[in-house]
Amino acid sequence: MADIEEIGKQLRARRRALGMSQIEVAALNRINRVTLSRLENGKVPEIGIRKVMAICATLGLELTIKVVSQRPTLQDLVNEQEA
């Protein structure tokens, strides 16, 4: 289960991999750079899901929802290994 800290880490890693600055990503999403920094560090007090989805789209990512199962499927393990 991903929490806000994990989401933030993934966003930061992807942004860096793309060679983008926080200022660039923040400007493209019409948010404050400080807000993006707090999100990336899991310290944002509140942020709307639409904003998170927009940031993901800017970075070529998507949020997904799945049913939580007790055991991962073989496909889950393969996907995790590929990521």
C-alpha cells in the first residue's frame, strides 16, 4: 500500500530521472514549488487528488487503484521486479 511518503518518493525519482526541476514541474501544474517539495518529502499537510494526478501526468506516471490481496500474484511480483 502506497502512502503519501512513497508517492512523494516516486514523484521525486521520476522528476529527477527526467532532468526536471521542482520549479518546472510546479509551474506546469500551477502549484507552488514549496508545495511540490513538501509532497516529494511526504510532508504536505493536504493536497487534492486532481493535483497529484496532474503532477503524475506531467511526469509520465499514472495513479492506479487495485484490490488489496493477502498474497501478491505472480504478475504483481513480475511488475514489481520490472519497476
